[in-house]
Amino acid sequence: MSAFVRELFQFMRARRKFWLLPLVMLMLLLGLLMVFTQGSVVAPFIYTMF
């Protein structure tokens, strides 16, 4: 996993695609939100936001 992250940062640095960093972070946060709220009481409220 760390090799993937390292390669992603090298790609962004080499190609000057720093605008990808906020998109990657947002997708990571949304994924973590879905994983952690899947079995909780808050899940129906999270799903209505999207």
C-alpha cells in the first residue's frame, strides 16, 4: 500500500498534477465515512446527504 501512495505522489510531482491531491483526499475521507458508518445508527442520515 505504501508503494502505491509513494508512486501516486511521484506521479503528481513529475506531472505537476497537484490538483489531484484534494480529490484523492476527498475520496479517501468519503470511503472511510462509508466504512465506519455502515453498521451504525447514523448510516441512514449519511446516505440521505448523498
